[in-house]
Amino acid sequence: MKLNNFTSLDPEERKRRICWLLLALAAVGLAAAGAQRFAARRAAARPGLRLTRELANAIEVPTPSAQRVYLHLERVPSEPPGAVLAFPFSPQQGRPVVFRALIRSEARVTLRALSAEEASAHRQAWAAGPDLPGVALPACTLSPPGRRGWSMCQWFGTFHEPRLAGLLLIEGDRAAVRDVEILQSDLAPSSAALSPTLRPLVRYVPQADQLSVSYREELVAEGASRYLFDLALPPEGELRVSLGRDPDPQGPGLRFRALLDGAVLLDEVVTEPGWKDRVAPLPAGHGPAGRLVLETIPQGVGAAGGWGEPRIVAKSDRPSILLITTDAVRPDHLSAYGYGRDTSPTLRGFAAAGVRFDRATAQGARTWTSVVSLLTGLYPVRNGVRAAGAALPTFVRTLPDFLSDAGYETWTGGDLAGFPPYMLDRFDEVDLAYTPLADNLPRSLLAGKTLLQFAAVAKRMASRPTFAWIHLEDAHYPLQPSEPLRFGAYQGRFADQFALGEYLRFRRAEQLTPSEHAHLAALYDAAVHDADATVKGLLRILDEAGASGRTIVVITSDHGEMLDEHGITLDHSTPFDSVLHVPLVIAWPGHIAGGRTVPDRVQLVDLAPTLLGLASVPLPLGLDGRDLGPLLRGGSLPGRPAFAEVQLGSVNLARVVYLGDDKLIASNPGSVVEIPGVPIPVPTRGLFDVKLDPGELHNLAESNSARVQELVELLKVEQQHEREDAPDPASAPIGQAALQAMRQAGYLDAEAAGGKQP
């Protein structure tokens, strides 16, 4: 623009042109800044890069296929009148299935599972007689009726050998059933922030073998597919991936090829179901960035599978980490903590080589809330998980997230306490220690399967940074120890076990005789010994794999257990110290001096920052826990309160604060722990000295009001940090996947009758 032309313009036109010029300059500046940020992002390769979480930045992705529909009925046929109608369906083997229908109370829908022979003989819908094929499946879950009386009936599950097909039965008033759907329902990862277009390309799927059902987050590969990524690459790194072909044993093979700038990293045809774990080193001398291609080539019509947890990982000498949580174990029943019976010889020896914490506090009374606090480093009031079934918000990061970004492989296995798989998808690999053919395995067999699982993982821990979490449920009710008479003879009605039905029936302590109470404690101690024996096997496997010297090992519990206290036979849903006081031992040979005990009050919420600190991973901002490294090294930390909370029914909470040996329980007036048949009053203000009064029988609140007020003020400060966007437990109900997983694990049916609680 010439100056003389510009000055000849009228003032308004000059203003407009100046504005356009400024906007253009701003756009150029923003583009340059964006390019600089992109270049910086490309130049700074992260030690760990999960490609399922990078899909939004991919250069090319395949077109996702439509969801498979196995049965769809807008209206149920009215003919023949009065008969029970049977609708067979054939889902894809090994893929999750969801059933949904709108029903009214006048109708009844049920599901059955069929064998291959039964499915072959019943291919068409028919009017069913009394002799039905297959076996009954758990009832669908009903939502509360809407204004017009319709309820949503939902069921979630997976069909495996020998039950390969399904059967839907509809009886009663068929006009009271509509909008019936049975369709494939692959779980979308809870933490993957993807657009609706990309979300179908990432799914969370299982592959079954003889040891476990193994879940991976995968990039979908249906037929010929192709993913392209432009990535920042570490100087020395590897592509790690699990190759998975769809579970149908008769399906065609699928060829997987991975290329980096044209160089072949991996080329393999997979013909059998089950994950195939592969590690492919990146070519020597590659540049700081490169184009990665993941492509599949079908070996027949209908070939499909997925790239399980594809990730680029830098080589690292960081230590591996083994976290073992023993469900429902209280320290005062451990010989490692001075108990008279030799319940924990392994833990006693382990503590001699590590650091034992004598006053460790759980943040919740149940597995779900306690473990989430442990893995997030956040109190329940801040991580949003305050009741069983509440989902972890996608924006809340966890210990496996932080470690994965630092180049760790992350794995969890064992008997995972009814956690549905989607609640564990922050881990690269989730291996549930049961098989589709036997959901109710004896705990001794589950322990054996857990050891076999861990043998493969321990080899990785010896060669590269790996975080493994194993959860053991031996001491959780029902009590079924391998040697029920290990700690004394007994001839009564609970000689071999205290089964779930007995737990439901005998809730009140007064229902048992003194000898029965003594034997119940002996059964519990024998179950604790079983957990200790499994820990022994895990540590032996770690040592045999050559991983002991480079592995940080943590052994703790999610919560304790009440045994004949406060009028209760057996339970852990209360805010008392027998539940919230947990064992904690940390060892790292050659790095942490062993044989010491720490009397300071610590919390499970401290474990995430402590493990990140020991692994030299930068600590994220905003965690509630603190790094216990100084205590592990023989130093000190300033005294600090510990917090916990316990759900009382569906609404109320009991909030707890510890300061030294003083403990305050605060709740609404008239609050009780809602254990069916045994309501336990919870003090509105309960002050206890847990050292002198471990049973919390003497409330000191009235005689020490100043201390009560001091602790109440601490609770007020903690509550100020509550996330405004954290979901309310009542508004974040358990999903269908969780319901089915918990039912299969034995939780849900018991819970409906006041039974087993995670």
C-alpha cells in the first residue's frame, strides 16, 4: 500500500484498513507461535508415549465400522398370544455384549447362554415351552421407572466357550416391552479424551487365556487399516505393543506391520486369539522425529483385531516398582507387628530388610475409595470417588499415568476386588486372575494363578522399568483359608470356613458363642497367613527373575477389618481404627537401609508421591500426599494430620481426622453405619486416643472440647479443597460393566442383601 494512497482515504476507511492490518499481523504471530510450540513438542520426546492417547494428532486413521447389532426389536410380536417368546442371538465370541430394553412391570425379560450345539438347533425365534436350552444368566438391572412407567432394563456380559450364543425370553404383557437391542459394546477407555469421530477407533477389550482375562486399550484394526503418526522420538527407544486378533477361534489371521520412516520394525501374522506382546527396538541413528505407520493386512474375509497399548518408550535405568495390597488385613493381627500368632512370617522378614510404618492410615473404609486415593495421591473429597461404583473423573491422573509418561510399563493383576476393568484402564495391562469357565474359583487356586501371572511380569521388571500392582483378597470375607484349623482345634458349625451366607446371617456379635468368636478370629488369622504365603511366592519369583535388586517393593492393605467389635461379627464399613489403621512396609535393597520402624503418622495417599520421588519422576503439583523419602532415609518430616472419610448409607459421610494419636470422628446427628440388622451409631463428635484406647470405647469429646474444636477446624480446611467439578456419589452411579464385573466376583448379589462390600 502506497503512503500517498493511504493518506488520501477518508478517516473511517483508514481505521478499517489499520484494523485489518493489525488482525493480519496478529494471525501471523499466532501461527508462528503455534509452529514454535509444535516444533518444541516434536523436539522434546517424552520417555513414554501411549499412541491410543495421541490419536487426535494422527496424520491418518482408518474409517471406523458401524457397531454390530445382534438383535433389534422396536415392538415385540403379539402372536402367538400368551406364549413365552424366545429370540436367539449370536454375538461375537469374547466381545462384550450389552442388552437394553424398555419394560413395564407387567413384563419379564430374561437371558440365557447357549452352547454351540444348542445355538445350532435354535436359530429362529419360537414360542418357548418348559424345556429351555442353555443356562440362565444374571437378571438385567432395572432403572427407576420414568413418569410414564417405563424402566430401562440393561445387562452387560461376554460370551466365551462353552457358552457361545444367547437367548432372550419375553413373557407376560408383550406390549410392555419395546426398543429391544442386543449389540456389541466394546468399552471405550474412560480416560481417552477423543472426539466422537475418533472414539470408535479406541476400545478396551479382553483376550482370554488359561491364566486370566487380559484387557488392553487398543487401536481398532478391522480388515485393511492404517494409522500414521508424526512423532518426537527418544535417542534410544522401543515400540512396545500387544498384537490381538479378534477372539473368534475360527476367524482368519491378520498381518500386523509397523514401519518407522519406511524401515520395518515388526511384521507378523497372528492367527490365534490372545495377546502377543512384542518389543521392537527403534533403528539406530534415527532422527529426533519420524513417521510411524501401523497397518494391518487381512488374511481372509472378516479378519479383525487391534494394536494393544502401542507405545514408544525410551530406554531407562529407573527402578521397577511392585505394589502388593492385601485386602482387609489389620496390623494388630500380624506377627510382623508383634501379634502373638505367627500369621505373617514373610512380612516379618521383609520388614527386617525394609522400613515398617507403625501408624499408617487408609483414606477410606472400602477397597474402591481407599485404592483410588492411594493411586491418585488425592483424598476422596478431591478425586471424586467417595463411594463404591463412582467413576474416577477423566481429568484426575493416577500413579500409572505419571509412571507411564516417564517410560514405565504398568501392569495390574490378581484378584482385583470387584474393580470392573474400565476402572483400571490407566494401566497398560489388566490381567484378572480368573477364566471365563470358572468365575468362582477357590482362593487357593486364584493365588496359584496370580503367581503364574507374575512370573512373566517379573522378567520384565528385571530388564526395564515396570510398575506392577497385585491385589490379594485372602483375608476378605468370606473366610475360606487353606488350613482353617492352623491356629486351633474347633468342632463347631464354622469349622472349615465362614462362608458368605454365614456372614449375611450372623452379623451381630451376640449371635455367636465365645468359642465361635475365638474360632472366627482363628479363621481370619489363617486367611492372613494365606495372603502372607502368596506374598512369599511373589517375592521369590521376583528374586528368581533377578529383579529384586532393582525393584522398590511396597506391601500394605487397603483397609483393616472389625472382628467382634462394636457389636459386629465381621465387617469393615465403619470409621473405626481397626478399619482405617493399615500395615505399610517399603523396601529397596541397596537404596533404603532396612530394619527400621517409623512411628510418624503417615497415609496411603502419601504412597504416590513417595514412589514417584524414589523413581526420580518429577512430582506433579496439587497432590494431597507427600513424599516420605526423608523418613525412609532415617530423617524426619513435620507432623501432619491424616484424613479419611467413610460412606454412611447413600448420603451421609463420617469424616475422620488424626493428629498424632488423637482421632476425631465427625458426622451428622443420628448417623449410623447401615449394616443390615446391625445399625452402628456413629458419634456426632467422637474424640479418641487410639494408642490408649484402640477399641475406641471412651469418647473424650465432652472432657476435651478444645481439642475437638482444633480437629474440627482441620476438617474444615480439608473440606475447602473439595473439587467443585467432582461427581457426587449419588449422581455418578456404577455403570453396567461394573455391575456385571462385581456380580461375577460375588459382590453384587451379596450387596443387595447387605453382603460383601468392596
